[in-house]
Amino acid sequence: MTTRWWRRGGLAGLLVLTLAGCASPLSGPGYYWQSVTGHLALVSAARPVEDWLQDPATPALVRTRLQAAQAIRRFAITELGLPDNPSYTRYADLGRRGAVYNVVAAAPFSLKLEQWCFPVTGCVGYRGYFAEANAKAYAATLDPALEVAVYPVPAYSTLGWTNWMGGDPLLNTFITYPEGELARLIFHELAHQLVYAKNDTPFNESFATAVERLGGERWLREQAGETARQEYARFQERRQAFRALTRQTRDRLEAVYGDTSLDPSTRAARKQAVMAEFQAGYARLRESWGGYAGYDRWVAAANNALFGAQAVYDQWVPAFEALFEREGRDFPRFYDAVRRLADATPAERLAALQALMPVAPPSNPS
């Protein structure tokens, strides 16, 4: 499948190669060229994990996490039924904080993300760049009326299309995460290789997030040591509190945006009040965490685009968790059911997910 995809794109690839030299990397052929060369550079920087483990210059924490990552990968294959391929058998230090940098945008009174459409992946609510400067430059070209954000993405999935090149590598952008979070990320990205519905980002991300939660809980319960469980518990407690706050804020913003009785100035004032409450709520959380600043950058840039991007990952997770229970907590049966949803029409898929949703959302999003 991978080989056919590259051959089918041969003429388009030749056009990109011809025009890339004089094209801006922000859009058009230049954008696709930066995508291709950026990924090739990332793949080329990766070396087998064993090489890093044998290298005395490898930092101790990186060495420990690389060892854990190999055990996590085996667990993903043998216990969760996730793909067994070359992904996550190599590691690269990119020397930057993001594998890619996503641009997202939303209207002033909406949490719905603007869409960008691509030949292979379909339409998605973000636009990715390998260079942060290019992402910021593109963001600056968007309609000034939009609320725009640029944020680093620690990992991305090639959906299995580049396994012949060595697959998706482990990266410095996430390798030092707590062990439980490292496991969740690997499970999430491998899940993308298993099922993908074109033009349905909320479906794809919610499915992968459900797999990461279910698999992460099982990893921590069955494989992780007590120190790793305690480290992750501290991490998870903060994340749950922050996600509860952001979900509450999203609900309040959507209520303001959906109130047709409000004139624009009143709507703007109420939006400002909701955002002020969010900032105040975060300040209280931060104080309760003893000054932990891990979410400071996100909060400083918070706007409709970031809230909308976050919602994409959470929207249908309760539905997928309910589907997992319905399928007897059996991963292969669960994946088969998800594939049927992916193959359904968008209307059928939406109706099925809505029917699976619990009456009320979970009180502690994970």
C-alpha cells in the first residue's frame, strides 16, 4: 500500500520537486516540499535504540526511558493488539521542542476549527510545519478576524505508510515523559496506524485517546513499578484538574456563543468574563500545585483555537470507552467495531457515536 501511494504520487512529486526551489514553504508546492523534507530529515536523524543504549554519552534518563519504550512497544503488540512494525524501534534527538508545529484557527465566537484539506489525509483542523518559524509565518497570513494559535506537537503518526523507511521514531520531544505518559503516547500513535477515518479528526483522535487511556491504565496496573506509578499519579492529578477546568471553560464559551439573544458587544463582554474566570481558576490550580508551571505557556496563549483543538481529542472518548465495554473489554473485537464505524457513512458514524455517549460526561477526564 505504501509503495503504491508513492508511485501514484510520482507526477505530483515531480511537480513539487520542480517548483520547490522557488516556492514559499508556507503554502502551495512549497508547503508539501517542507512536509516531505521535514519528515525525511526526522527519519534520517533516527538511529536504532540499541545504538543509543550502547552509547556511553546517552543521558541516564533517556537511556531509562528508551528501555521502557521497548517494553511498552512489546506490551502494545502482545497485550493491546496494536500493530507490530518498525515504529518506535529507533530514536532521534531533533534539538527542538516539537516534532512539528501546528497552526489552528477559529472564529471569534466559535470553537469550531478552520479546516485544511490534503490529498492523502483529507480535511483536518490544523496545518503542520516542521519549522516553528514557518508555522508562525503562516499563522500571520491568516484572516486577522480569526483567533490563531501555534503549538508544538511532540509526536505524529504516518499511519503506517512509512514503515518501509523505519516507521515512526521515538523522539526527544517526549522520551523524558513519565513512564505512564510515555506508554499512553506510544499507544495513541500506534492506534492511528490501526484505524483512520478520512475527513473525521474528532473520530480519529478520540479513538486514539481512548486506546491510550485504556492501554495506559493496564500498563500501569500490570507492568509499571511503584515509583513509576507514583510519578504518573502526580502528573495525572494535575492533568485531570486542568482538563476539568478547560472543559468547564469550553462549555461556558459554547453557551455564550450559542445564545442567539445576545448582541455582539454583550457576547464579547461575556466571553471576556469567561476567559477571566479561566485565568483565575488556573492561578488557583497552579498555587495548589506548589507553583508547577507546566501549563503556563498554554494558558498564556489560550483562545478559541486552542480550546477547539483540545476538544477534538476529547469529544468522542466516552463513546469509544462505552464501545470497549460493549465488546467485552476485548481489544480485537473493539478494533473490529471501530473499523465498522470508520467504514460507515459520516451520518451513520455520527449517529452511532451519539448513541454510545453516556448521559453525562465523566467527572474526571483523563
